[in-house]
Amino acid sequence: MNQSTVMCNISKDRFNYIIMQTSKREEFLLKGYGKYVLLLPLVFFLSLKFVSAGLSVDNLRCEYLVNPLGIQNTNPRLSWILTSEERNQVQTAYQILVSSTPEKLASNNADLWDSGKILSNQTNQIVYNGKQLQSRDECYWKVRVWDKNGVVSESRAANFSVGLLNYSDWKAKWITHNIEPFTGDKYEELYLPPARYLRKSFKLGKQIKSAKVYASALGLYELRLNGQKVGDACFTPGWTDYNKRVYYNTYDVTELLKEGENAIGAILADGWYSGYLGYALYVKLDKVRAFYGESPSFIGQLEIIYTDGTSEILATDQSWKANLGPIREADILMGETYDARLEETGWDQAGFNAANWKKADLGLKLSGALEAYPGVLVKHMEEIQPIEMTEPEKGTYIFNLGKNFAGIVRIRVSGERGTKITLRYGEMLHDDGSLMTENLRKARATDTYILKGEGIETWEPRFTYHGFQYVEVTGLSEKPDLSTITGIVMNSDTKPASTFECSSEMNNQLYQNILTTQFANFFDIPTDCPQRDERLGWTGDAQLYSVSAAYNADVSAFFTKWMQDVDDGQLWYGAYPIFAPLPYIRPYHVPHSPAWSDAGIIIPYNMYKIYGDTLLLRRMYPGMKRFMDFQLSESNGFLRPGSGNNYGDWLSLGAETSKDLIASAYFAYDTKMMSEIAQCLNQEEDAAYYQHLFQNIKKDYARQYMNEDGSLKEHTQTAYALSLYMGLYPENLKEQGAAFLAKMITENGNRFSSGFIGTKHVMLVLSDFGYNDLAYSLFTQTEYPSWGYSVVNGSTSIWERWNSYTKETGFLGGKTRSAMNSFSHYSFGAVAEWMFSKAAGINTDGPGFRKIIIKPSIGEGVKFMNASYNSINGRIVSNCKKRDDRLELHIEIPANTTAQIYIPSVEKTKIREGKTLIGKSNDFSIIGINGTYTVLQAGSGVYDFIIEK
């Protein structure tokens, strides 16, 4: 609560309450003034002081987004986060006020919705339940909360607006600029058409109150208004199955308009709609580009409201002008070519002479829905400078940006008119210092800039991006320096959500590598890799990594968007695809696979556990049931065969886990989750059905794969890890199964033999069954194969393969240098889930981190570990430090939550919180002591525990 809020809302009762709370001295001083008006400054101060010890309300969001413009949902979900300096502080009630103007909200005139005082501790997933919202509605809202003492706190105002909900709201037409079709050999010659430029001049004769632009493209667009880029996003409007839906973006452009002459424009490129996609060219599909359409199109309308109450819509139509410009090539995979000699200065400003521009062509009519973008957009996130420049051969300069990221570079050069500067990108260098590009396959990954010859020129591409650490620059007339190149890191704007640090520098670097790789691949969709001719939303990688992703960043809106892509890609017979969006299917290649298709259930389930999101479950539930029916139809009895397209434990080492086992284990796991999902959605009959089905699968699985002593007939790390993690072991054999797994790892030199599917589960199972030290030995291992091996070999990202590069053989495959060798592949980075949930011990008990589990465990070789996680209910901290005579735990539990804290000791007399023995504290209670831990039940607050040895 700020001072102005106190001034506006202080009441006589509140005044009297404050008086009662002051000390005798303060009371005496107050009485000495004798007049109410003279008391106000001190009262305000005391009120502020009192409230600061209660609850503060912050981070108001609508559909996981901060002040979103143009949402599609007319009953959006609202949320906020509470903080407090007090222990055991909770929200006992809330009131949401939603108004149509900021002025009405300021005066508490909630003309859209006043929830009234709701007795609840809920702070997220709260559905707007007010006046029916319509297209273009503006909504301003705030929330009041009551703490455990009945003290009220109030948030600042937030806002959201509704988009264009109906087809009739769109007055605009799809427009484009048609060019000559390609007639060459599609396998031998790249077709990289130029970007299209579209513009329109217009005059405004009245004073402007507000203005918004609604814009989209079949392809990619950059919107321009009066010489400036509109918004800070890139690669708009994102990638979808364009035959089912296309997203549009909403911009507030009030400040960019002016009375008199104005100009609006757009640059249009192929993007995912009509450019090269994935490995189609590499495997020589019949179609290698333009999977959705041959020519990109743009649609947009500028809606202006004047101060006199009138309004105007300026929409795309054939009155717009079209032309080509300096962007001669623009392709996501292949790169961009820019000829600065062709620039037409001022083309996006008023007064420009467009006499030589043509009338815009009408674009194709859209077959799918036009909807508001629901996720987080790709943006320029960071600028980095090279750390080194080398010249492996004369005139060829290679810049090392210091880490392997996704994005582009900005160049700063000078030279004669017509000079061609070529930039090539790579993740690694050969032994001779030259750029390693073999793993790019058919991705050209090359940008070209042609100088106009006018002093210092700067340029960065708009419609391509690359995965790289090194940039090779040729064509310069003078030797460059480090300032010639600036790296621009790009990814979807998923806010970082965690911190991690421990005494092992290798593991600290591993954590940074995980973050770098995640952000590099969360690029509108979760790509497998950002560098080669793929960059597809592989579902298997994503489901394995989804919990790790959520610990590392706020992926709530990101996965909400991508789950729609997965749902849209569901195949007619019920299976979810191996990647989404699904632009093509290879001949004789089944487009689904166990452990990949299961993302359609696993990720929504994980989002429910992490964010308490039941809406995503509800939206996808019909498709989930179809997928379960498909799996049952494929099964022999209650086990799934591994026939057809089945990637198995991708990139495992040593003995192979059968594809039948993996398929059956995932079928069982899906069924187990479906029972819980159905229960959550009040589908009681379905819940019972799936629980019964799970038990049948479990029985058949045990008969097929298990021996009576708890060993498996398939003696692999992955087989044991999946069987244990997915609950397929009989209760009386679980411990034996875990012991067999631990023995296998020990006999393998404390190293993995698992691949994508097994590795994450191995770590989690070891800790679940008490083998933390063994899990730590894997975590800190530096011998091949391990995470540490890549780190000691200089990695700045997570590699696709355990042996992407080795000291002995160099790049995988030796001189042949395998084309399947990404150095930015997040799948093995799924160890982050173990790092936070097991090592740091931050976990949720039930959905949404309302009830928290803190159960840290430091293994051998690690002296301290500090971790934090910004959950949907606030920041959680778990710090642990070993000293010679004691163990120290620093724990922070967010307001309005509770936690079970597991203290690694069974002697209460040796555990203090601050200076107080835990048995004498009134701030928490001891609820259990087992053979390893003393368990406390605690509310919010900061706790410092000391466990004496």
C-alpha cells in the first residue's frame, strides 16, 4: 500500500486501530497534538509502517502475462504474488475490482466486475466473472487482500484489453506483393525470394485519444509507423499450423501517431509459412519449402479513437502500395542478404514519393482462425561482445562470442560501395581454427551485407537467426577489431525463474550451459536445436525437459501457446505428433512415437503440477482421451509394442533398452496421469477407468519384464529408471529394483549408459530411493560420458550427444564429422529437474507450490549449494552449507504458502533455528522424525537452521 492509497482510504476505524498499535510514547505524542488534521502525517507514516509488516501485493498478471493487449479469452485468469516480512503470513480474503477506465478504477467504481470480499487464500487461476467482455474492451484492475490480522493491502493498477473476437471485427484484407515463381531445381538451387515492402500514407485531422494496431502475417512481418518499428518483438506472429489458426498481435501506437500526415508500413518475409523448414531439403522430400503457402501475406488495421468520441479504422486493402527493397533474401534457416544500395530512405514516413511502387496484391484467404497470440514473443534479450578474434587465413576473421547462443549479430563496417561482407556461423572450430559447419547440414546459415559506401554502416538481419558461438567474416577491406561485431541473443521472452550456485565450479558452469541452451531453443516453440536444418518442436525432448524448463524460467504462457500447436497437430487416429507444428510427414515414416507423442499428456500434467493450471488440462482433455484410445488399440493385451516409428532411448550407450519396454512404460505412465487428471476435472468415471487400466498394465508389465528377485529381464539403466519412476514395480520389489540400478551404475564407474529417455529418470530415482551420494557422483563426474566431460572440454551449452566431442577423436565420427551433432540440445539438460527438486530439495506437494516441500540433500564433493525458484506463489530459497562442526540451512518460504521442511538430523537437541532449539519455537511445529530427517511444518518466512554434528 503506498502513501496515496493510505491517504485516500484511511477511515476512522483504521485510525483508531493504528492508535491502539502504537507505543505509549507514540500515543502520548499523538494526544499532545490535539487535532486530527495535525495527526495525519504521523498517522500515514505509522499506517505505512504497519502495513509493510503485513502483505504486499505485486506482479499482477492476466493469462500469465503482464498488461496484455488484445487477449482472446473473455473470461481470463488473473493472478498476483504476495510478499511479507512476517512469518506465517497468509491471505484470508481478496477483492478484485475491474473498471473500464483508469479513472473509474482509481475511484473504486468497478463497473465491469467487483468480486466482493472472497474468503480465500487463492492468488492465481482466478477466472474473471464480471460483465460479459466484448471486442476491444479495455479493462483496468487491482486487488485488495486481507492478511491474517484483517489488515487490508491494495495493489497498484494493472490492465488488459480484449482483442478482435469476431470475423466481422476485421475490416482489413490480406495483401501481398506477388513476384515471379521459382522454376529451378529445388534440390540443387536455393529459392530465397526477397522481402516485400508495403506502405500507406494517411492524414489525421483530429486530436488523437488512443490508437491500436492489430496485425498478422502468413509469414513474418515487421510493422513500421512514421519511421519507427512498432513494438520490440521479432518473428511475429509466430509459428502455427496456418491451416488451423494464425495469431495476430496488438500494439498501442498512440504515441507514434500525430495530427496531419502519417505513414504506416510493413516488411514481409517468408518465415515458417513459405520458407525452408526442418530437414525437408536434407532428406529430399517432394516439397522442400512453402509447406503452407507459396507467397507470404500481411493483414493489419489501425483503429483510432479521437478525443471528440469519433473513431476511424485504417485497414489493409489494395489502396496500399507494394515494392521490393534492400532485403534480397530472407529465410530462417538459410540466412539474409541485404543490399544497402537499394535502400529507399523514408519509405515508412510521411511525404515519401511512392510513385514507382505498385498497387498491393490481394493475398490468399485464411482457412484457419485468426486469434490473439497467447504466448510470449521472441525478443532481443541481450547484447554481448566478442571475447576473441582470430585470422585462420588471410582476410578471414573469426569472432568468438564466448557462448553458444541463438540470435544474430550486428555489424559495424565501412568500405566502398558494392563491397560484399559475408557472415557465416558455427558452434565450434576445427583444429586448424577454421569454422566447423558440417553439422549444419543443409542450413546455409549465411548472411550477406552489401555496402552503400557512406561512412560507418551498421546492419543486423530481421528475419533469420542462427545457433552459434563463432562468426566468420570475410570481404572486409580493413582488418576489423572486436567492436566490428555485436552478438544479439534472441529467444522467447520467458523470464528467468531460478538461481543455482554450489562449491563445484564445473556444476555452476553446467547450470549456465543449461540456461543458455534452454533459451536458445525456446524460440516461439521448443526447438531441438537452433543451428542445423531442423529447429523443429520435437515433443519427446520437450516432455522430458518440461519440469526443468519451468524451474529455469516462467514457461507458463510459452507452453500454453505450444500445447495448442501440439493439439492442432494431433493425427486423425489419435496419436500426438513427433513434432509440432507438423508441416510435413516423411514418406514411409510414421509421425508418432512412444515417449514423443506422450508430450500431449505429460506437459499439461506438469503445467498443472507447477502452475495449478486446470484450464490447459480441460482444453486438451478430449484429445488426451483420443490418444489413450489410440494406445489401447495398438496394445497386445495391456502392453504396447515398440513397432513402427519408435526412437527408443535415443543416443544411449551400451546395451539397448527394448522399444517394447519403453512404449509400455510410457503407456502405463500416461494412464496413471490420466487418472489424476480426470479426478482433477471431476470426471470420476474416467478416473476410475484409468486407474483400473493402470493396474492391469502394471500386472502385465511385471510378468513381461521383471524377475522374482526384483531384477529386470532387460538389464539397462533406462529400463530400471523408467520402471521405478513410473510406478511399475510391485511394492515389495521396489527397493531391490533400485539396488540393481545403483549396482549397475557403480559397476560402470559411476557413469551413465542411458540416453535421452533414461538419464533424467536415473537421477530422480536414485535420490528417491536414498542413493543421493551416487546421484552426486554422476552429477560431478568429469569422465566420459558425463555432463562434466563436456564442461572440462570447454562447452558453453548442452551437447546433443555424450560424445559430440572427445579429446581422443575430436568431433563425433572423426574426420567424417557427423551431421547429427548439435552442440545446443537441451535434452540432457533435464538434470536441472534433479538439481532443484532433489539436490536443493525445492518441490511442490500438490498443484501450484501452495504447499511446498523443502528437502535438500548435499552429496559428497559439494560443500555448499544455494538455489532459489520463483514459483507462481513467490520466491522459494533453499541454501545449504557444510561446515566442520555443523550444517547450515537458509530457507525462505513465500507468503501465503506452507512448507514441510526436512532437516537432515534426527536429534532435536542438535537443531536450532536462529538461537532457539526447534522444539521451543512457536513459528513452526515438528510433525515427524524418521531415520534420516526431522520434519517441520512451517508457514511463510525466513528461517536459518543450524544442525550441530
